[in-house]
Amino acid sequence: ETYFDVDIDRKNNKIHVQIDEKYIGMVGSKNKKKYYTTTIFAGKDLIKNRLLNKTVISSANLYSLKAKLNEILVERYKVSLNEEIFLSGDFATYIQNFEDSIKCCKVKYVPDKFHVYETLRDVLPDCQCDDICLIDTSYQKYLIKCLSKTDDKNGKKLKRILENNPNAFKTYLDPKYLGCSQEGQNSHIYAPRFGKYVNRFSPSTIEKLALIREAKVM
């Protein structure tokens, strides 16, 4: 069980969960392996550009991360079964499917806007698109047609989201949605400690070291 010495007072702010992975050198592997990171927050200080009511967790094991997340949402954020939260991240399948592992509330997946527009710029550089276009059914069909011609990995993933979850982009126009900044969190919290390629850590050591860094930012 995880204990916190600061209570959450989220008022009417909607809960956001953002997920990403950091690649870290681990013992027994020549290549860096995935280390999963998550930030939970409710509210944002727009002047200081700071997330409010923030909790940062991570794990080398995806099952363990899911268990931690469910526990914290219930114990620290007091979510109810009928409450809806935002789940944001890139196009990774495990992030899109993460909502099935959150049992304590309703979940709405929202693709990270930065990745959406970066992909469109890379794959369709002449495409002029904005948040309004992204929710227009006719324009979505146009994007699907254009993206069907690409071999780009992210382009293919974005096409599948447009086909299977077209309403996900409507959240961009919801004033309660405060975006996704998990890559920035990774750079700020984990990269300074685990960024050097020559270092090799065991998964348990990584979690212990990460816990110290996470405690400092909450």
C-alpha cells in the first residue's frame, strides 16, 4: 500500500491520467527496456504552468503499474464508479487499452495532441488541420483516405484511431481537458537519473530510485 502525507483537494477539477514509457538500460539486456511512467493530476495553474494535485508513479512491470494506479485513484483521489476521468498518451496500444484495466471509474482515452499534430505534419505536410477539422466527419474520412497511403508507423496508428475512436478528438474542445505532458514529466523526473546509456539497473533498483525522485516532485 502507498501512503501520502498530503491530502488531495481536487474540488471540481477533472482527474487526468497520462502515461508514457522511458527506455532505461537494465541488467541482462544489451538494449534499453521499457520503464512505464504515469502522472495523475487534477487542475492546472495556468500562470505557473504547473499541474495541481499531482501524483507520480512508475514501474518496470505494467501489471504492477495498473494496480498502483487503481489504488491511488480510489484511496487518494476518491473516485466513484460513475465518475469519468481522462486517460492521455501517445498511440501505443497498451495506453489505448489501459482503460480496460482501470476498474474504479469510467475512462475516456484522449490521444496526446502533440503526437497527433506532429504525425500529421510529418506524414501530410500540406495538410491544414485544427481541432475543429479533427471532429468533422467528412474531414476525418479525408484524413483516413490520405493516411491509408502511408507506411509511417504513427500514421497508421492515427488512422486506426480515426476509424475506431473518432469521438476521442472531441475532448480537445472540452475546457475541462488540460492536455498531456508526460514526455515532459519523463524529461524532468527520470532522464537526469537514468539517461546515461552506460548505466545498467535491475528493475527493482530502478523503482526504488524512481520513488525518491517522484516523492520530490509531489
